[in-house]
Amino acid sequence: MSLLNDLINIDLSDTTEKIIAEYIWIGGSGLDLRSKARTLAGPVTDPQKLPKWNYDGSSTGQAPGDDSEVIIYPQAIFKDPFRRGENILVMCDAYTPAGEPIPTNKRFNASKIFSQPDVVAEEPWYGIEQEYTLLQKDVRWPLGWPVGGFPGPQGPYYCGVGADKALGRDIVDSHYKACLYAGINISGINGEVMPGQWEFQVGPAVGISAGDELWVARYVLERITEIAGVILSLDPKPIQGDWNGAGAHTNYSTKSMRENGGIDVIKKAIENLGLRHKQHIAAYGEGNERRLTGHHETADINTFSWGVANRGASIRVGRDTEKAGKGYFEDRRPASNMDPYIVTSMIAETTILWKP
């Protein structure tokens, strides 16, 4: 094994200018991540200078077997924390050979929304709180829980310290540093209310980059759990009963909201979000009805509400924002398995472009 580790950690810059680019894309479920690697002649920092590539879409549920070629377009580059050196991770989106975005390519429409002049002028910022659960591989039960049994009730685990409270911290810290190395704007981590559940935050990120960064952060986490022999779950309610679910609370502001008098812009945006509540809920993740029950720090899925410092509301406005009369708000409805391209662009569309 020591020889294997030595080979994995070879520094290629000693012998060649060639680098390895790991192309990443989203598979047919809209949630599964796929990737494969190719050799490039030298370092690349501009995604537009990377070659397009293809894959077998019939093996990912994205194309029929008799016309299976799907083309991936490089969109964003990150440093590779696994191979290091000049090697890179490349976030891609997927198209037909004729250049049409395939149905699971949600980045394409998001990019169109973020390219609208009114949206560009507002410089939308996002901070996404990605909650997730670590599961034991062979039994698919939360990490650190007795197999077939339960730990003590919730209370001591949120931001907890100790071997019986912080279950999987080595994975979490490895992910934190790997994201910083990659160039992802990860802004923090914490243990969550349910034991074995954690959260990381990505942002502030502007426009389409929020989706790119969150997807690559998920990819890095999945690779680390792969090494650790642990399963990553983004299920919004992995354990039924008196246990918290997992969300992806999305913090949001525009230039107008961040300026003096922005609280009025925030209130108008919240009003728009309330008018399109059903459309947003339908796009905010699968299985969210199991999480948004009105309990465990959630609002009921069928009822739109907002409040200051209220974690039982659909939209939470912070005390600092209320006091300053400007700032941001938090949409607490998105599930942990949401697509950040859909959620971020939809919030921008509803609050900037949509006219009731």
C-alpha cells in the first residue's frame, strides 16, 4: 500500500509538462455526478481553451443506445486537490452533437437568466448552506449510529465536540481544506442537529458561479467519502421520526438590497417569492415534502411565510439586516438534493425579472 500511495502522489512536474484534467458532469438522475480524465499538453486556466469531449449517454440515462454520444462543454476550472500540481477539475455541461442542451443540463437556462442585463446589473450574491448525512457503507445507516439502533436524542450534536457527538469530523475537515485548495469559496462548516449530519457553506458567489462551485464541492466530498469508505447522502429526510432533515438554505442579496433602503427591495422580493411559492417548491428538490413539515426548524410545505430570525419560516430575514435596513435574506425551503443551477437562477428570475 505504501508503494501505491507513492505512485498516486507522484509529482508530474518533475518529468513532464503534461497535466491531467478531470472532466465532471451531472448524470441522468440530475443528482449523480460522473467524471473521467484526459491528458492535456500543458497547464490551462481558461475553460474556453479546453477541448470539448464526449461520453456514452446511454450508460448514464441521458441518450438512447443507437445515438448515445453526448458532448460536454468545459465551463469552469478548479485546482485538483487529489492529484495536485497543475492538474485540474473541470465542471462541464452536456449537449447533443447538434449543440442543443440535453434535458438534464440545467446550467444552460440558468446561464441565460444570469446573462440578462437586469440581472447582471443587480450582481446577485448567493451563500448556500449544504447539509448532508454520512452513512455506513454496508448498512446505509448514519455514521456512528448503532446498527439497527439509535443514538441519544437530538440536542448535544449541533456544533458538538467529542467522539460521541462529532461523527465523521476527519471527512469534514478534509473536505474543507480540499475545497479551499481547489479554489472553491467555501466559507465554513459545522456539525448539524442530527448526529452524523454536517453542513458546509459555499459563498458569497456571484450568479452562475454559485452553481458551479456547489456542484464541484459536492464532487470533492463524494470523492473523499469514496476514499473513506463512507456513503454521502443528500436525502432531505434520511431518518424518519424525531430527527432533523437536511436542506440547502440559500442566502441571497442583490446590489439594490445591499444599498441603503434595501429592506424595501427585500420585502418586495419576498412578496414575489410568496406569489410563486408552488413553482419554487416544485423545483426545490425531490422528497422535500418529508422535510418541510412545520417541525424541526421548517415551514409547512403548503404555506409560505417569512419572519425576522424565524427558522420556522419559509424565508428568514436576519436581525442584522433588519437593524441596518439593508442586506440579505435566507430561503429555507430548498432541499439538500436541490440543483443549485435551478434554485439560484429561479430566485433571481422571480425577484428581478418576474413582474406579477
